Amino acid sequence: MTDFFAFVRDHADKLLEQTLTHIGLTFVSLLVALLIGVPLGILISRRTRLASGVLGVAGVLQTVPSVALLGFLIPILGIGVGPALVALFLYALLPIIRNTYVGITEVSPLIKEAATGVGMTRNQVLTKVELPLALPVIFAGVRTATVINVGVATLAAYVAAGGLGEFIFSGIALSNVNMMLAGAIPAALLAVGFDFGLARLQHLSAKKLRVGALAFVFLVPFLSAFYLLPGRQDKLIAGFAHEFYGRADGYPGLQKTYGLHLRPRLIDQNLMYEAIRREQVDIISGYSTDGRIKAFDLLVLTDNRHAFPPYDAAPVVRQVTLKRHPELGPALNLLAGKLTDSVMTALNYKVDYKKESPELVARAFLKRTGLYKDPKRTADSPDGRTETVVMGSKVFTEQYILAEIYRQLIEGQTNLRVVTKTGLGGTQICFDALRTGAIDFYPEYTGTGLLVVLQPPAATLTKLTMQSDSVYQFCQRQFREKYQLDWLSPLGFSNSYCLMMRRNQAQRNGIQSIDDLVRYLGAK
């Protein structure tokens, strides 16, 4: 608990900023939902034949998983505030429309008849009788919509729209519980606080409720304005993956080595390339062997001060697994040196840009290198498998390709069945799964193993020569001694972190290296 409070103290400014952003996102979408949902609820209360259709559509939208809804909206609206606000607006619609409809239709017909009898017009009946009587029910819908939106707004960080979800996503990527709690606890408190406040308003007397509702109507635009609060703008907009932003070998390393200071938008790593292609950001964090570098004509900025260590790819395997299945190690080592930087980039390009399946790309590669064999069959097992090994992978294209290459290689060269657990998220999740025996092996990178898993003291890093061989040997030795895990032979390529820009923009601004970028950002 002490560590949590220390984390909150150290990140108080950013936590306040993202809390205000979260409130703004919630109430901008709620304001739009009120402006559309209440009139729509009134309309279907007047034309009841439309009610089932309108409520049915709103109900279907409510059942669509939030991540899936964002996925549908990204190709249309890109990333950023657009898809986040549309998704939140759609989730808020159903309770507002339904409660407005129910509140008005449940007003006693006798009361409405009496109002008409004293000479009120239809509009007067609505404004002076129906809406005041329906207000508690409408307020209950607004209360529900507010709580829903506070929760769903955490997903805005997935599309670089900010909010408390930035802490949650980063915490998941880095397996940092304090970071996750720093986002989750304020979000929960906001939901409870808004629900409590609206509940108090809902239970006021009729006259006080009307005053409270009027105050709330004026309060919503005010709270919405939190999203529009001006902030310091960088000359170039950066979009970084959540894991890159928090890892020692990512943005913190750039700050330390280059003095680089940016206010990046945090975005899911699978959306970064689409964001820079659409010119919604100018700089992204990426991987040096990514196929979209060529596809989108991006320029990798030279890391002339070597802030990023070598990231040589190699399988990390449990020693227990190697002893139990002695044929596994030689099979995995058949790939040693076969995957160069250019080969891996080409494979990534086929999957990322040409949309070929990882399975087919992996098979074509193994056939081209003479390593492909049809899966072995034995009399003991109908599908040719006698025992099972479990392989994991992280959640990006290259790891899916490597997982397929390993699976087909092992099942062709041995009698082992390979069960895959792909998309395990961040490095720490994969490593913990390996260490605890949930998986038997997965492809890892030496720089990640050094700075994320081992995290040696600064004095050790200073003594350690940041060359491929020395980092690999250090990781191999430390993993064996501390965790009983073996690094097998490197695959032959290094997929290092890097910063990228659109080539034409970088050339126009005279930026070729990270040093150039720092000078450009510092120039007035």
C-alpha cells in the first residue's frame, strides 16, 4: 500500500490531468446522448409504433462489446477522441431513451385528460405535466448512463483519447499493479460519486428535483469542458505504445539518454501505424523489423547514442521441459541464424500489409529453407502426437509468425504436439507464465530480457558492453541461474525499439536521427 501511495504522489500531475480528461469524455458523450435521447424518447412516446424498433436498435448497440465497437469505428473515424465519444454516446443512449419513454407513457391518462380539459395544448401537457412527473424516471436513466460511461471511458486510452484507462492499460502491459490501481480506483470513485450525487437529486421533492435537474443541465456542459482544457502542445505529436511509455528500455531511456521530452498520446501498439498513416500523429514507437515501415514509407530515426540495447530474438525454454523432451532443443535450434533482419521484415510485411495468414507465411518460409516436414504420424496417437508442449507469444504480428514457425517446425521434426497460447500481452505476463509453468517456451528478445525482466543495477549496466553477444550471454547466464530457464540459439535478427516518422515529413524538417528530433523540438 505504501508503494501505491508513493506512485500516486509521484504521478499526481498526470493523474489529475487524466482524471479531468476522463470526466470530460464522460460528460461530452452524456450531453450529446441527452440532446438526442430525450427528444427521441418523447417522440416514441407519441408514436408508439416506433418504440419497439428504436428501443431494439439501442438495445443491440448496448450489447456490442466495447472493444469490438471501437474496432468497428476505427476504420471510419480513425483513432483519438472521435471513436471514443461515439462509442460512449451509443452506450448512453439506451437508458436515456428507454427511461424517457417509460416515464412519459406511465403518466396517468386521467391526469393528462384533466390537463387537456382545462385548456392546455399538447405541448403544454408535455412540458407542464408529463415531463415534470416523468422526471424521476428520466433521472434514473441519466444516472445509469453516467455510471456506464465512467466505466467504458477507461477504454478511450485504447484509441489514444486519454483518460484513466492510460494507467490501467500501461499497468497491464508492464504488469505494474500500482499503475493499474492508480487508474482503476479513481475511475471507481468517480462512478460511485456521480451515482451518489444523482441518487440524492433523484430523491428530492418534486419542486427541488426540478431545480436540481435544471442545475444538472447547466453542470453537464461545464464538466464536458474538462476535455477541452488547453494543454501544452509539442511541435510534433507522438503516439507511443503503453508498454514503451513505461519500460526502462523505452521512453524513459530516451529521456535519460537524449533529454527527449514529449507529451505522447498512449495508444494500443497495433493501432500506432494506422495513426501515423492517417497523419493523426507524427512520431511513433515501433519495431525495427515491422513490415509496415516499408508499406507506409516510414523513416526509422537513427539511435546514434544507442539508447536502445540489442534485441536479438531467441526462444526461452524451461530447463524442466528440455530435460523432459530432449528432442525439443535441437528442433528449436534448427532456426538458428535463419531469420535475418530483412527476412523477418519481409515476413511481417506479408502478414501486416498483404494480410496473408501467419500459418501460410510460416509454412512458405520453412519450405524455402528446407526445414518443413509434414507432421509425423505414429501408431500410438491418431494425430501423430505423443506428448504436448505449450508455447506462448506476445500480442503483435511478429510473435504470431514466430509461433507458427515454431509450431510447424516442432510438429514436423518431432512427435510433440504444440499447444499455442498466443496474445499473452506484455513481456511480464509471458515471463510469469513461463516461470510458473503455464507455458514451456516463448520467443523473447535480449534487450527485453535484460531491462524488463532482469533489471540489473546501473553499475552492472555500465560495466556490461551493450553488444549483441555480451547482452545475450549475460541474459543466458542470469536466466539459467535465477529462473532455471535457458536461452537457446539466436534466430539471427534484432527487433529493436525505434522511433519512426513519415519519411516526407522527416526530410522536410531535416530529421534523420533522434538527436535531430531533440534539436527540432527544442528550436523556437
